[in-house]
Amino acid sequence: MVGQLNNALVLRISLVGESTFAELRKSTRRMAFGAFAYQDIPFVKQVEELHSGWR
């Protein structure tokens, strides 16, 4: 991968069950807006904090 990723947003979405496309889209949108609340924290810092809990 070459270049810098700006505003990278990683989402985990469950496709289990019988959700309609509209429900899936609504859930993804809600999750994305929740993640944007933390966009001022660098992604690398978030990964380091999460990883330190695994040790």
C-alpha cells in the first residue's frame, strides 16, 4: 500500500440473520457516526491502546 490513509474508518458488520438492506444500511450508518465521534484520536494510538489490553 502506498500513500497515507486519511480518515480511515474500520467497521465490523454482522451479516447474520435476515436483515433487510435498509436495516443493514441504517445500522452501518449509526455505527459510522459513532466512530466519527473519535476521529480526533489517531488510529495508531487507538490500536496501541487496544493492543496494550491484550498483554
